[in-house]
Amino acid sequence: MSESTQLLLAALIGIAVIVVLITVVKLHPFLSLTLGSLTVGAIAGMSMEDTVASFSEGVGSTVASVGMLIALGAMFGKLLADSGGADQIVDTIIGRSSDRMLPWAMAAIGALIGLPMFFEIGLVLLMPVIFLVARRSGKSLIALGIPALAGLSAMHGFVPPHPGPLAAIGQLEADLGLTLGLGILVAIPTIVVAGPLFARFATAWVDVPAPDLFKAEETERRAERPSFAMTLATVLLPVVLMLAKTIADITEAEGVVRSALDFVGTPLIALLISVLVALFTLGTAGGMGWDRISDSIGASLGPIAGIVFIVAAGGGFKQTLVDTGIADVVASWVEDSNFSVLLVAWLVAVLIRLATGSATVATVTAAGIMVPLAEGLPSAEVSLIVLAIGAGSVFFSHVNDAGFWLVKEYFGMTVGQTIKTWSLMETVLSVAGLVFVLLLGLVV
């Protein structure tokens, strides 16, 4: 057996071990990725000592680069929810929308809420809003829910500081500000296609009434909360800071301005500044006492521990692929095949997503495989690889995805109805995202 064949076999068996452990054995992804990495090292002929060292190096570097950002993003999102800022965004946009524009307004709400919040948190927060608006307007739950979920899911797949995009950016050494800007450019038309436009078809296929869940919560929203303008400015602050650094890089600004923008636009500093600002613009302005603000921040960290360790183990798996030489073999095969690098990145993420059901696992694993292909490429193209992986990571959510069951139970749908709506929406989102990434690749 040739060395390249042995390495490819090691990669395939390692990925198969991860998939089987997650989907059949129901083992936690962190343990599955760890065991998959050890399997890869053993079959590739690497000593166990070197395999463990390689995996540990990947875990450490990933936690250092991504773990802090995920923690700060969780704090920011929790403050937005607890202060009533999220409610303020929702109420303002809904209040200014005509009946015909409600699906588009819901897509905007999903995107805005999804910008700083993790998918599961945003989903739980959006559900009462979707039900309330559906009951008050008399519109179909699907007509309003699908656009909101499309906005939320697109941000989860394409835009930092979500764990998947952050991990891919770190592994591929992409420019975060540039990826953020291009991600927003891709996300907006993708949301339009998978949200309001697709919802017209989904509404004809499935018609479910708004359930009685959350009725009591409609009267429990905070009386004192930050203004819409202040909330929106706070939500957009980290985006502006990170994009400012990229603009400074593109324009080749120099001197004090360049140094200042480089500092505040660094992802860790941008999110840290945003959380500190949110303590006052969301917390204090929302009528929260300092003790409650501190409790809110503390409560945000527990739920994200699992996400941090999954992403970290994905980084360890990536490092194992790189150190064994597997990633180089895959890169050589792709280069010889004349396939588009962006299409390959999307396909790899799609296959892992379908097998594991996890967008984050699909992203971190696919990014690890694509590392050698990204070396030496222009910064914009590396960012597009990140976005192609993000698009593939949300493809066809089905029964092995926790998000599938969350949507099914909240909406009170059957499995078949959930596939016709949520699963197909995710597929449209993924394919449309790839198309817009490829189009963007023609001009950048």
C-alpha cells in the first residue's frame, strides 16, 4: 500500500469513526472527535505520543483563538436578551411593517437577532415572537416562521462571531474582517431567497396554526428597556469595529489611525469593547441593576461550554490531519482534479453535515481538510472558502440534527411537515449561499 493511499484511508476511517460515534453510538462530539483523531494518527503510522501532542496542540491553539471569542459573544447575546433589547428590535420593526411586508420584517429580525446570538439561543428567543405576530396578524405560522429562521440560520453559517465561522477562520488563517464583510454580502441575498421567497411555497405545502405556547410571556416583557437606536448601534458595534480594521488594511492607512483601527478591530478587542459598552447601553439603559447584569453575564457561560470543547476538539482533529500529511494528500488530489476549491469545500461540509447533523462539526472538520488548499491563496479567496464551508454546513437538516427537533416541536409539525419546511429551507439556504459565494468569487 502506498503512503498516500494509507493516509487517505486513515482520513476516511477517522471521519467514519466520528460519524458512527456521533450518530449511532450517540457519543458526545467532543469525545467522538478525540477518538477520531487518535484513529487517524494510528492508521497513518504516527506514534501515539506524537498523535496526542498534535491533537493537544490543535486544541490549545483553537481554544486560545476561538474560545474567548465564543465566550464574549455569549455574554453579548445574553445581555441583549435579558435587557429587553431584543424585544425592542422586534417590536420596532414589526410596528413599522405593513401586513404584506411582515415576512420580510421577520427575516430582518432573524438576521439581527442572529448576528450576536448562537443559533439555539436565538431560536428560543424568536419562537414567542413568531407565535405572537402570527396570532395578531392572522398570517400563516410558516409564512412568518421560515423567513425568521432563514435569517437566524444564515448568520449562524456565514457570519462571525458564531463558532463555526470563527473556527474555520482560525484554521484557514482567513482575515476575519474581510470574511465578516463578504459573509454579510452573501447572507443578505441568501436570506431573501431562502426566507420570504421560499416561504411562499412552504406555506402552500404546510399550514399549521400558531400553538398556545408562550401566551403568558406576551405580557411579561420588560417595561423598561433600551431604545431601538441604542440597541441597534450596540448590536452593530463589533461588526463596525472589525470591518474598520479591514478597511484600514485595504486602504493601507498609516500612522496613529492605522494603529488604533488595528487594535480595536482585532476580534478579541472588538468583542471585549462591545461587551463593556453593552453593560451600559443594554444593561443599565434596560433598567438592570449591577448585580443582575453580573448574574446575566455569569449565566451566559455555562450553556456554551459544550460548544467551546466541540470546536476545540475539531481544531485538534484538524492539526492531526495536517501533521500526518493527510491534508496535503487531499489538497494534491483536489488540485489534480480541476474541481473548484469552493465547490470542494462546500461538498466536504455537506457530506459531514448530512452524516453528523452538526453544522459546527461539519465546519471545523471541513476546514481542517481544506487547510493546505488555502495556503498561498489571496486573502479574499480564503474568506470565500470559509463561506463555502459555512454554506455546506447548513445543508438539509434532518433527524440527526437537534435543530430539526427543536423546530418540529415548537411549531407542532409532523416529521414530514418539518422536512417540507425547515429541512428544505436549510437546503435552499445552503445551495443559494454556494451560488452567491461562487458569483462573488468572480468579482473579488
